Amino acid sequence: NAGVTQTPKFRVLKTGQSMTLLCAQDMNHEYMYWYRQDPGMGLRLIHYSVGEGTTAKGEVPDGYNVSRLKKQNFLLGLESAAPSQTSVYFCASSYDLASTGEQYFGPGTRLTVT
Amino acid sequence: AQSVTQLDSQVPVFEEAPVELRCNYSSSVSVYLFWYVQYPNQGLQLLLKYLSGSTLVKGINGFEAEFNKSQTSFHLRKPSVHISDTAEYFCAVRASGSRLTFGEGTQLTVNP
């Protein structure tokens, strides 16, 4: 049982390049989330998904897109990277809102945009 | 709407000293409360949670937290810290039917 995994762990992009971050969970969770973590700002929700084929915007969705084609995977895309997107990105998953909502986190992806 | 405030961004303490990390929340409905810990270069791990029942909650690594409804607080405590407790700690709240909301984090640094 691997829990929540993220690939890649590190990435450096040039401004304007695109990339996709992959999150996978093997706990059969309905809900999945993408956060970014910046110094002094805690975790901010980018997008989330309440089930396969559905996605919704969080607090800071601009510049990002997501897809949930399979229940176990949640992809975060940057179409045209900007230096302001330099951050550590965390994926998380949880059962659903009818339960306690406890979230399980991946190890993070450290992205630098130059 | 719900919100979380962690009252201290940095807490330095000496090894074997007691520590308290403060967390206040606001919500108009009943809530679930969580503390997560993030060790350097790692993801977040659940430390403890309050769902209902006893207001004193015990977690991993000797930490405990007390839910105080009248003060809308959920402070985290440990009677004697170790160097290995150096990490960032996040308080989080979830009101019924809502998503989890995180505080901004408190960096605990334990010095020898």
C-alpha cells in the first residue's frame, strides 16, 4: 500500500514551458486535491476533484489545469509556466465529505521556474 | 465560512522543555479539527484529530491537543520536546459539508 505518490519529485522549467504533475493513490479515495505551499502562506488549494471525471477550482486556480480520468490519478498541468509558480506542490486524497475529511498527503514536487 | 489562525509563526524551544503551539478557529457550525506535522522535505502527516467526544486528544510522538469550544481553540502541547520534533506544524479545520482549511503553519525549532 503506497498511499499517495507524486511524480516527479523535482523539476526546473523555463518561463513559458509546460509540464504535468502526476498524483496517484491506491486507497480508493473519492476526493483528490492539489495544493501549493509557499513560505509563510501555508497550503493553498489549487484544484480538487470529488470523483472520477469531475474537477473544481480551489483558492488559486489561475494558470493551472487538472484532469481526473481515472479514480486513482489526478493530474496537474501548467500550460505556460511563470516564475510565480515556483513552489512546492502537494497532492492529497480523502474519502469524501460525509466522513471526517482527513486528508492523506504525497511527498511533494519541488518546482522551480526560471 | 471557516478559518484557522495559528498565532505563532515560529516557536524556538530548548530540548526537554514543554511546548504549546496555538491554534484558533472560527466557524458557525460544528467542526472537525486536525494537527498535521511536516518534517523537512517531506509531505504532511496527521498528528492527531478531534472528531467528537473527549476534548483532550492524544496523538503520535507524545503530542496532545485540547479542544476548547468556548475559546474556539485547539492548542497542541507536548510536555518534553526532542530535537527530532523540529518541524512545521499545521492546524486544520473542517466544518460539516466543507473542505479542510489549513492554518499558515508554525515552525517549531528544538535547540540542544
